[in-house]
Amino acid sequence: MDSLLFESDDLEVTEDFLCRAYADMRIGSATPQSSRARVRRDATPSISIDELELDFEMSYSVSPLGKICLCVVHEGTVQDHVLRGVDDNFGPGDTVLFAPPDEPYEGRICNARYNITMVDPALLNLVAATEGGPLRAPVRLTGHRPRTRAGADRLKSTIFYLRDQVLSDPEVESHPLLLSTGSQLLAASILAAFPHTARTDATTRDRVDAHPATLRRAIAYIDDHADQPLTVADIADAVHVTIRTLQYAFRRHLDTTPLAYLRQARLTHAHRDLQAADPDGNVTVAEVAARWGFLHPGRFAAQYRAAYGTNPAVTLNNDAGPAAAKKA
């Protein structure tokens, strides 16, 4: 995990920082004598989430970033933002694709406080694909505005949760499943929000390949590797089918998804860990949940109650190790 905090009221210093933090760019201001900038970043190798405050009007012209760049405006405005020949303005509450990985962009930040989230474009291919096989084409976003307000709100909530509860926690590095789960959640939220090139409908070949044997191999692989940071692409590659075939097999035979089955497998492991833990020791429900990739303690508790009819804390305190021995 990497974190940094930058503050400056010198436009040249700010430009140098932005070039190092993002990509080659040129910035300008009509009031360079009053140009306070503040940036807070929390990042993993594949995701960075920045909170920026610019107390002035700043023009920008930026080279391609090599990453998907999203923007959520908190206060102020972004004006004359030009991307793919489209000129648009963004205001408070807007969630937009600021820039695709391979295209430059320009515009003006007007006394704004906003969020910039940058994502490795390869993450999208972990949860969806355009073509089958190892040379499948990268998934691309085809519009800069979300398709629906609901999709934009879900994406915004995901970004803020990762910012506040995952990337800002220095202990997260010791829980690789949390980072893997968070990355896939963000990728899925992006695809749910924006139009894209991913194919989600099963082809004739996918339907043929989605037989019970494919499902059995996938289940066995998930059960044997639930403690590892799996992706949908990993599972599909392991059983030698496309992502669409894998998803169709789970939907057809179990009426679920590969990730939902993976969550259930990890929930089972968490249940066993809570049962086996010493209730008088230092084990906590939150620690067990994090160990098995559950990002949100409240949602973990709800899923646990739905599966086992009790709270995880009850299992830890009453059903575990020495307590069970005392009952016997």
C-alpha cells in the first residue's frame, strides 16, 4: 500500500508533482500567485484513489495516462473537458470517465474538490471479456457518462468504500483477499456503470462447453484455492473455458455466479475458523472476515446470519474450541 500527501501554492511545483503522479501535462492559471493545491493518494499497484482540492482555476492538457481515469466531483466544476472530440462540463455529484488509458484530454478545473480514481485497464478483463482464449481483446469503455444514475451511485459508493475502508488501512496489505475482492468489485462496478465492449451473452460454443463436467472442475478449483486471490479469469483459465462459458455454466446449473460461489466457499471457511478459534484468545470476527476477503463487516455478518442462522460473534464466543469442550 502506498500513501502520499502533497500540498503547494507554487504552480510550477504543482505541475511537476502532477506530471510525476499522473502523466506528462501542462497546467496554467490566470492567478498563479494564488494557486493552492492539495492531493491525498492511497494506492495499490492496480488502483489509486486520490482526493484533490484546487483553490483556483487551473487549465490542464494531459498525455495518455495508461490507466482508466474516473472522476467524482464533490464541489466546484470541471469545464470544457475535451475527450474523444466531446466537450463536456461536470459539477457536484457527477461521476464520469475522465480519460481512457490511451487518449489525451484537456479542460479546466474551477475551484474544485474532486476524486480521481485510476485503474489498471487489465482489471476489467478479470471479470469480463470480449473474446475467448488467451489473446482476448481488452475490454474498453465506450462512453464517458454512466448509463444510469443508479449505476453511477453504486460506482461512487464503491470508490468511497475502497478509499475509506480498504486502501487507507495499512493492515490491508496482510489480507491479499481483501485487495483482490476490492479490485474485482471496482471493476464490476465500472462495467455496470458505463457502456463497454464486453460481451456478456453466451455464444453457441459457450452453451456447448457449459456442461456439468465444466461446472464440477470449476467448483473443485474454487474449493481448493479459496484462500488465494482468485479472479473469474483465473477460474476460467484453470478449467480451459471462456469467462462467458464459466458464467453460463454456473447460471445454468446452479442459478448463481462464479464469484457468488467463491464468496460462499470463503464463508464456509470463515465459519470453520470461527468454530475452531479460542473465544478467550485474540481472534476477532473482523479479522476472520478480512482473512477470507469480506470487505464490509456488516455485510459479512448479514451473509453469515443468512447461511447459519446466527451472528458470527455468537459462533466465535459459544461454538468454538474450549467453549465447545466445556459444553461436552
